[in-house]
Amino acid sequence: MKLAVVINGSPTASQAATTALRYIDAALALGHQVPRVFFYGESVHTANTLTTPPQDESNLTQRWQDLAQQHGIELVVCIAAAVRRGVMDSREAKRHEQTAGNLAEGFELSGLGQLIDATLNADRVITFGGQL
């Protein structure tokens, strides 16, 4: 089964991104496909390379990067939600006259078209962290 995953919850104020990560691990182990994960709303903070968790906590951004690299999963971050929250790549930073980008490697900025494409090509859409 092909799954589209959407995450809405903040990585610091909810368990949405962590629960989604565990869900995807389990789904992949069962032979399901997860070609793309879409980060929307507050979940875009998951893609901030400047986030530094305490040493005794897991680095959620790194865990997503590792999962994506191991399984060829696209990590798509809603560009409108990200820029609004100060998460952007170097190109967007320049466009908005910021000094630097902070989008973590392995994540990409894109629009809602990527979410629509993922839902159209999936057998199921799983959402973590509330409604769209």
C-alpha cells in the first residue's frame, strides 16, 4: 500500500512528528511505501537545522533525515508555512533579504501542489497533529 503522510503538529509542543516517524518505520517494515512526507503548519519547525535538542534527547530533525536517506522518502515542507515561521533555504532567505537559510539538508520547500500530488497517488492519507 502506498501511503501519503501529512504532519501538522509542532515538534516541540506535540508528539505528531515523533509518532509519524514511528508509524512510518512500522509501515515500511510491513512492506508499505511512503514516497513523500508533507510538513505543514507548525511542523515546519522540524526542518530547522538550527534546532539543537538537549544531549539527553533525540534529535528529531536528524532522525527524519536518516529515515529519508535510508528509504528514499521526500521530506517536503510547505513553503508558505515555513517562510511565515522563519524556516527557509538559502534561495528564499536571499529573496526575503535574510542573512542565511536554515532549512535542514534533506528537506525541500514546495507548495501545496506536492501535497495534492501525494494524496492523489496514495492509497491512504495519514495525518498527524490535527486537521489541515
